[in-house]
Amino acid sequence: MKWIFELYRSPIAKKAVMALTGVILFGFVLSHMAGNLKVFQGPEKINAYAEGLRELGKPILGHGELLWILRVGLLAAVGLHMLSAWQLTKLNRKARPISYAKRTPQAATYASRTMRYGGVIILFFIVYHLLHLTVGNVHVDFKHGDVYHNLVTAFQNPLIAGFYILAVTSLGFHLYHGLWSLFQSLGWSGPRFNAFRRQFAIAFAAIVTVGFVSVPLAILSGFIGH
Amino acid sequence: MPLNAKIPSGPIEQKWDRHRFDLKLVNPANKRKFDIIMVGTGLAGGSAAATLAELGYNVKAFCFQDSPRRAHSIAAQGGINAAKNYQNDGDSIYRLFYDTVKGGDYRSREANVHRLAQVSVNIIDQCAAQGVPFAREYGGTLDNRSFGGAQVSRTFYARGQTGQQLLLGAYQALERQIGAGKVTMYPRTEMLDVVLIDGRARGIVTRDLITGEVSSHAADAVVLATGGYSNVFFLSTNAKNCNVTAIWRAHRRGAHFANPCFTQIHPTCIPVSGDYQSKLTLMSESLRNDGRIWVPKTKGDERPANQIPEAERDYYLERKYPSFGNLVPRDVASRNAKEVCDEGQGVGPSGLGVYLDFAEAIGRLGKEAISERYGNLFEMYEKITGEDPYEVPMRIYPALHYTMGGLWVDYNLMTSVEGLYAIGEANFSDHGANRLGASALMQGLADGYFVLPYTIGDYLSKHMDEKVTTDHPAFAATEAEVRDRTEKLLAIDGSRTVDSFHRELGKLMWDHCGMNRNDAGLRLALEKISALEEEFWRDVKVVGSSDTVNQSLEKAGRVADFFELAKLMCYDALERTESCGGHFREESQTPEGEALRNDEDFSYVSAWGYNPDGAPQLTKEDLEFEYVKLTQRSYK
Amino acid sequence: MKLTLNVWRQAGPDAEGRMQRYEAPDVSPEMSFLEMLDVVNQRLEENGEEPIVFDHDCREGICGACSLMIDGVAHGPQAATTACQLHMRHFKDGDEITIEPWRAAAFPVLKDLMVDRSAFDRIIQSGGYISINTGSAPDANEVLVPKVDADQAFEAAACIGCGACVAQCPNGAAQLFTSAKVSHLGLVPQGQPERDQRVVSMVAQMEAEAFGSCTNHRECEAVCPKEISIDFIARMNRDYLKARIMSRAK
């Protein structure tokens, strides 16, 4: 296994790690977003879905066990994603010790230039989000097992909804660059394939963002309520 | 002192093979005992350094650029000739040999040229194996094109960047040897003198262009691969830093300089736009395949080209040379352009330009076809001039491009100084009075990959265990001379910049020793150059110091040598009262105004020896033509 | 035209540098950018001041020597153009132009606008070649190269090694340069025997120099005077990961 650690020393491998962990995290946000949409089907469906997540892996695994395994996996992915990002950022800062008096970006997008900041915003958001809607200790009226209630009471507060929308939008930007970038980092390119990479990134960044944003918007506008 | 060209005996086809057999070899285990200095790392120097290192010699390579990859060979566009006959169109080694001797207007050595044609085929093999991305057919074989008026398709090419790709091949081979520790590379280092001990070249003195440090390097042999001297004209297609210093310093130490007046002018360059102009840009002469050259019939016609009706245009090449038309050789096209401009028919702001018009070709073939053939050239033209050649005719004018002259070398590429070699454009050997298109790359690589590595061994094998080190007093003495000269240039502290002198020198040379030369003009030039040189040493202003990067100081040293070279070129042009190839003496022309050779009196190489006290001394190496029949060129 | 220049002046590798203002009062739109600097330098020299040092040579966009950051863009505002081929007609009368050297830890400044790019040579030394000694080549047509591969290899091989990619990259990364050579040689059959080892060695050398890493901003591609595509970076990443995971190359 030594070779893996040796390989990891290379920035190209670190980028590959970012890409692979990015794929895992993307898979997570996509399914999370899809699950969220159950809120439109009413309290029973979404609460049952939430409960169903704990049942995953049965009968081989016990109640909630697979979910915990997945959570640990996700946490590891987040950790590696962050570690690589942090190490690469350090390297990249060192590579240009004196900055330009004037620099005019030519191709870099807003999304690509804000990956680091977006990443940090998302990190803080995740912590808050877990405390808010998973653990519930920063929630005004948290009811264990009643996802629908927790969502609706939370997002009726425009400040909280606004913050969610903001965070999810920055996730969208992060995905817009990341979903394209991962193909580059993993060396997945080709003359026909390249147009698809960009479309894929736009489409899924948009789907994830719109999907996530739709819930607080629906609650805020009263489309969904008690 | 007579010069011995050491041409092997025997039938021409066998000379090189026999000679290779006769050359003494250095035992593989002994090769690492020899140090070879390579000055210049373009196609010739880079390929030679790499090959010598592969053989086992220790090589020290020097270039003034920051990397060997930037040598001016990189700018060659068209291609490289080789007698592969892949196109099955009747090419052969003998035909390439014949064409090259004829193209050189019968002023080159048959034996050298035949060897060049022989090894041309090996060059292509070597370069393809290095991964040079030559143009290919769909079946995967190499593509060829016909170039520079050749009647067979023998030119290999990589789009319009053949020089770049070949140089990168040689550069990569060189870097491989640097990585292997067999070549020590000294970039940003300029050679300022050769060190002779007992009449043999035993090292060089260099200046580090970053720190200004002057240092010595000893070796068993010294090879100069420092290119041509077109920049004596200030404006040329050569890179800005190309210079004559290395070979001129060698000349001053006793190496004969051969045929200095044989310079080549390229007809399709972008005209000068103003006094600030720093260099001229060449556009591939393939443009003449589809472009029609013309000027307005009326002198001083200031209408835009597109408003001049057909009847008022003079397609002078088509008119004067009905069978070759716009495809006449470089020198003929150049001279005619100058003539019409001298008569006041020139176009553009300076009046020094002629139109190269694609309107007819675009009409016939469509814009797309033209764009496919010349798209990159059109873009380059537009970048420089701001004019769109699809809409308005290009303007072109001849410019200095290549120098056939250079250090005299024998068949082994050794100069008249023992142990001092010259390869590539730096020597005079293969192109006679005129170089054919796509032959410069061929010669550079032939010398570097396949000739010098053999011939240098013969010399070295005779000088085993004769090491010198830089402790020898000759090094200290030469270093002192170099330092003195540098300090002298800095101390003048006059009022004129180096460039202003260089520009003036260039203008003198262009006017009197350029496309057309005559007795009175050359004599006048000699006087004026001497006066300007005297003023230079009295009034040049070189700012800064010698212990740091000082580009003015670098230029000053080079321009000082250009003055001396310029005079030699004029002497040579004055002495050769015939016209041949790129050398056109107005006194020697046919009734139709074409170049008239005088084989009776001038079938020789003019090898000039340096004379510190006055006029240079001429030694003639007679040329014998056993195989090629001498004929007068005609393109009517 | 009358221009104002803000130029980085630095006396030597270890000296402190600073921006210095110069007036360029009589600039013709037909001049190239370097000719404009020549004129400024000519005046400086006449006044006994040291001219601005910058690398340049062929002045026709192929040698790769010129290396100026012009108004925050490597080689200036015109796409697919080196500074030497950039002409002043792309500027307006009264413009203020900022001129800086390439900035990267791997490209230390030597003087003024001149930097040391020898890191690129060392990357090539580490494996940017095909190991074939002179004389041992087979007949050139014995190895067939599909035209599409030859064409693509050419596009990668068109790199002039100027370093604009590194200069423009927010991370000072040399991925475009390195990948161009890896791809050129990896695309032709002659380059296959060393393909795995080459990419591993060249990437290792690239990483040993003080270059940053690629974060896919595409800035390099945008300023590359030869328009070399970042597809080659993807290709290098693929070759590298494959070689490190699947082959014995080390």
C-alpha cells in the first residue's frame, strides 16, 4: 500500500482524489436533493422516506447501520477532498510568491475562481445544516423523526431560508466547475466527449441547485405548509 | 598558404564511403577522454553535440539564448530536402546533388554536395524516429511537396514550422545527453574568442551574459555552429541576436573566411514600415505558387490596389519570364522587385514594396482553398500589417535571409585552424553562391548528425594524451584581451547608441553590397564603413557595466565585429567581378539583364585570411566540376 | 500615439524591484510591442540610463524568447500572439500599459523583465525525448503514423516553450507545457516504448521544480500563443495515473 501514499504525493494524484471524492459527494447531494423533493408529496411520504433510510441494508445489517457506514464514508470523502484542496492551495500559493501588479483573467470563470471560498462556505454550511436539521440542537422546534415539520418550521423563517438558498447556490457554482473539472483531472477527455463534459456540468449543477432551492422557496411562499 | 580541401579521391559516389573507411577511429573506451566544445546549439550544433555525446565524448555546449531550443533554426518554415524518392517521381541522390550544385550556380564543391545528398536520407530516418511530426499521408507514410522550383517532390515538412520541429528533435536529443551527464550545457553564455596553443584550437573564452563573468574552457577540439551573418545588414529575417562574433573571432585567429559576399535575399518578406523597424519577417515563398506579383504601370500611382484597373497593372515577372512567371528563383524575383521600385513603381508608404495578389487565385479556387494552403501565413501578415490579404493584395519586398559564405572548411569540416571546426550556416561548404529552398535544414543536420561525428574522430585519434588545462598562459592572455575589449567599449561613453551605428552600417551594406553591386559602390562602401567604424570606436555610448546583464554591451561587441566583416564582404564582392547566384555585379550581366557567370576566371572559392594591418589576403581554392555540366541559368 | 508605461525594474536576481513609469511619446501604430520598447530604450540610453532588459530574439513568434506580462495578460491582449508579434495598433493614444515579468517561483527574475526558464529544460531532460541514438533509426516509412495522430502530435509539438502558460496560471503551474511534450511523444508510435516512464519522470521533474498544480481554470490555453489545448493536460493526467497505477514505471 506504500505506493498509494507515494502516489498521493503527486499533485496530479491529489487532483484525482479531489475528483473521485467529488464524484462521491456529488452522488450524495444528488440523492439528498432527490429525497428532499419528497416533501412535495406530503408529510407521510417524506417522513417514511427518512425512516426508510435507516432501514437500508436490512436484513443483513441492523437498523441504521448502513446509514452510519455511508455517513462515515461521506465524512472520509469530505476529509480527503478538503485535505487535498488545502495541500494544493498551499503548493499553489508557494508557486507564485510575488503577485502581479495587474492581472486580467482570460478564461477563468467566476465559479473556477471561487472554488476555494465556495468550498469553505459549504463546509460551514454543512456543520450548521447537520446541527440544524439532523441533530436539531440549533432548531427552534425540532421533532425527532418528523422531517416535514422540521423543514417547514425552519424555512418559514426567511432568514434561514435565505441562508439555505445562498449556500445551495454557492454549492451550484462549486458543482458547475467541479463537475467539469473532474473529467479533466481524471484525464477523461476526447474530441466528441468534451462538449458533453460542459453540458453535463451545467445540467447537474442546475438540477441540484434548483432541486434544493425549490424546498425553502415552496415553504417560504406558502406552497407547502402545516 | 595554399588550402587543402582534402577531397577524397575516387568516383563521386564512393568518396564519402571510402573516406569514412580511411578515417582513423577513436576506441570506444578512449572517447570519454576527449572534451569537445560546441559553440551554438541550433540544428547543426545541437545535433552534433547530441551525437558526439552519444558516441561517448564529453561535450561542453554553449549558446547565448536562454535555452538551446531557441536557436534561430527554429524559424525555418518550408521544409527539408532528402533524396528518398518516396514519391516515385525520379528523384535520386545524384539528382539532389546535381540540383544543388546547379542551384548554387556552380560555386560549390561537388564532393561536399554529393555527400550532403547521400546523408540526406539518413536525416529523415533519424528525425522520424525522434518523433518529429512530419506531414503524413492518410496511409501513414510521409508526405512530400515540391519546393523552390524543384521538379521532384522531395521536401519533407511539418506545416510551416519544419525548422521548429527539427530543432526540437535535436534539442530533445541534446537534453537527453545533458540529463545523462555527457553534455554540460552553458546557456546565456557568449563565446568571445578562440584560444590557440601551438596553432591548434584548444579552447574558448566566454562571457556569462547574466553575471558578466569572463571565463575559459579548454578542450581537445572546438566546433563553431553559430549560424550566419545576415544581421550585418541590421534588417534581415534573422533573429535579433544572430551575430558573426564567434566565427569572426575565429577568423581573426587564423581561420579563413570563404565567399563572404555570397548572401541570399528572399523575395517574399513583409516590407519595412518605419525607421523603428527592428527586423523583417519572411513569408514562405510557397505564396508565389498562387499569388501574382505586380506594380502599377504609372510611377507614383497612389490609388489603393483594388482601384487600379487590370490594364494599368504591370505583372512584370509574368511579362519578362513567360515560362516561369512568378516562380522564377529567389534572386531573380528579388532583383526584379528592387528594379521596379528603383524606377518609382513601388507601392506602400515607403515605395519599397510590390503587390502579391491573390484575387485571381481566390476567384479561381475559392477563399477556402486559399485559406487551407496559406491560412497561417495570411494570419501572420494581418497581425503584422493590419491588412487582410483576402481583401487587399499583400505587399512584399526582398530581405536578407541567409549567408552562403562562412568559415572555410575542408572536406572534414575543419577550418584552416587545426582542431577548429565549423558546421551548418557558419561554414561555407555546400551551397555555393546560392542556396536552394529546404536545403539549409538539410545541411545543418547533415553536418551535425552524420559528418562531423565521423571526421572529428580522425583528428582526435591523432592527438591522444595531449591535454591542456585553462592554466595554460594562452587562456589568461586571451581572457585579458576579451576583458580589455569589453572595458574599452564601456569606456568610450560617446553620444550615439549601438543600434544607431548598426542601422547605418546595415543601410550602407544594403545600398552597396546588397542585391546589386558595382565597383564604384563597393569602393564607396569600404570608405564609408571605415569612417563609420572609426566613429563607432570614438563615439559609441554603451550604458551600464560589464558585471551584469547588459544587452547594449552584447550588441556593441557584435556590431564591432560586423564592421570588420562588412569590409571583408565588400572586398570579396569587389574582387569577384562576375555575377553568380546571390552575387550580382552590375558589370557582369547578359544583354537581358541576367546574372552572367565567368567560369573561366572565377571557378574558385575565395578564402580570405585576416590581416590586422590592411587589406585581407585572398587564397583561391579552385573548383573542379567533373560530374556537373556548367550551364548558364535561364528562366525565360 | 502617446503612451505611459509602468515597467518592472529590478537590477539583479537578488535586488529589490519596483514599478517605474516611462513616457512613450511617439509610438506608431505600425510598431510591434518590442519595437516600442526599443524606442523607449533608445531614449533611455541616450540619456545615459540603463535600458529595460527583456528577452527577445526571433521577433516572429516562434523562438519563444519574449516573455512579457502586458496589462495582466501573458503576451498581451491579442489572442494567439506572442509579444513580439503584438502591434501597437491594438492600443489607443493615452493608454497606460503595465509591463511585468513572468511571475513564478520556478521562473526567478534575472533582471527587469528577464526571467530564468531553465526549469523547462530540466523537464525535457527528465524524459521529453525519444531515446534513439543517431544512426540507429529504421527507414522513415517503416513506421507508419496515422495522419490524425501525426496532426494531433504536431499540435502538441507546436509549443514554443515561452512559459506564458505558467505566467498566466493563477497557480503558476506548468501542466500545459509538460503535457504538450508528453502528448506529442505519446501520440506517435515511435514514442510508445518510453511512454509510461516518460510521463512519470517528466511529471516528477515538473513537481520538483517550484510549479503549482492545475486547477482547470483554462487560463493557460487562453494565452498560449500556439493555442495548445488543455485536452493535452487531461491526456497527461490519464497517462500519468495509468502509468503510476498499472505499469512498473517509477
